[in-house]
Amino acid sequence: WDRACLSAMKVNLANPATGCQKMLEIEDDKKLGIFMEKRLAAEVEADALGDEFKGYVLKIMGGQDKQGFPMKQGVLTKDRVRLMLAKGDQCCRGYGMRKGERYRKSVRGCIVGHHTSVLHCIITKKGPEDIPGLTDTSIPRRLGPKRASKLRKLFNLTKDDDVRKFVIRREIPGKEEGAPRRDSKAPKIQRLVTPLTLQRKRHRLSIKKKRQLTAKLEAQEYAKLLAVRAKEAKEKKAEKMSQRRSQRESARSDK
């Protein structure tokens, strides 16, 4: 990598354990050198960033270049390339795209170079010292789990316990400062088995069984009809054959 080409790079650090984030603007070439020529998902020792980062290990999760084009995993280059992407692919949101439609989009390769302006990293290993604003405080999750099985796992519940009593509610603050709290919100529990869902399941199964029974009866009736038609065709054929024989015999007798 060319040190002369380097400029200031922003490094966005996230700590999944505490939920905190911190943005560093680095201009020193020696500090930026630890990220150069590294790929996405590579782990980097962050000792060069400063004394407070001693012992920390960072994992590169993504980044953008100076024009805002994102890095794409699997594109083994530092340059910008144009790829045919479909809806749901990485770096392609697909707003307004039809099913099966693809179009060409510009993306940056997965190797960090001097064109990269922003890097997104997470802390995979914590060092002995705390970093202010990143590891010393923790931000609680705004929302709790929504699915019934995940609620059971979080609170160590059994199937007999009522999951609805353990939903994490979120209190809504007042519109004006100092105003009392208005109300609380709770998510609608997904995949919750209630008597109504069981009733609907039984109803669906009964409809399915009725369809199978009617299809079976109709198949039997159709088989009977085919047998009758085949018998009639056989009798008709036999009748024609007998008529032909009788005609032949009468022609012979006339001669």
C-alpha cells in the first residue's frame, strides 16, 4: 500500500456486548496501516491505535469508499466494480424491482485500500483497559424478544407458563419535557399457541380430510363410470362382429 495516497479514515467501532458505538477519525498513516490489505471479516490487533486499545482485537465488518459505495464480500479487489445484482443480494436493496429482475450496480471490493473512507469494526476481544464511551457503559436493548419460544428461552419458562405475563413492555414518555409518562407498549407475541389457533388448526385439518374423502368418492364413481363405458363399448364391438359374421355367412350361402 502507498502511504502517500492515504488520507483521514473514519473507523466506526461497535461493542456488541454493551451496545455502544464510537467513531474515530484517524489521520496517522502508521495507525491506518494495520487495516490496509485486510479483507472483510479479518481480525486485526488494535494495539497501534493507542495505549487504551492495547489487547483489543477488532473484526472488519464493512466499509464505504469516498463516494459512498459499499464494500462487498467475495469481490477480491480494492477497486470499484460493476456487478449484476438482484433483489436481496448484498449491496442491493431492490426497491421497485420485479421478481427475477437484475441490474448493474457499482460496489467496492472486499480488500481495504486507500480509497476506503469509512470502516465498520466490532470488538471481538476486550483488552485490560476500558475505552470511554465504548466499554465502560452499557446501553440496554430498546426492544425485547417478540417470539414465544425466545421469550421462554429468555425467562427459562416451561410450556405450562403463560408467556403473555412475561412480555417486556416499553414505557412511552410524555410529549413535553417533564410531562408524566403516558402509556406503555408491548409487542404482539408471534407463534403463540392459543385455544383459538388450535381451533383454527383443527378446522383446517377437517377441511383437508373432507377434501380427501370427496376426492376419493369421486374417483370411485369415475372408476365405476369408466367400467360401465368399457363394458358398453365391448358389447357394441361384439355386436358389430356378430353382424359381420352373419353377413359373411349369408353371402357364402347365396353363392
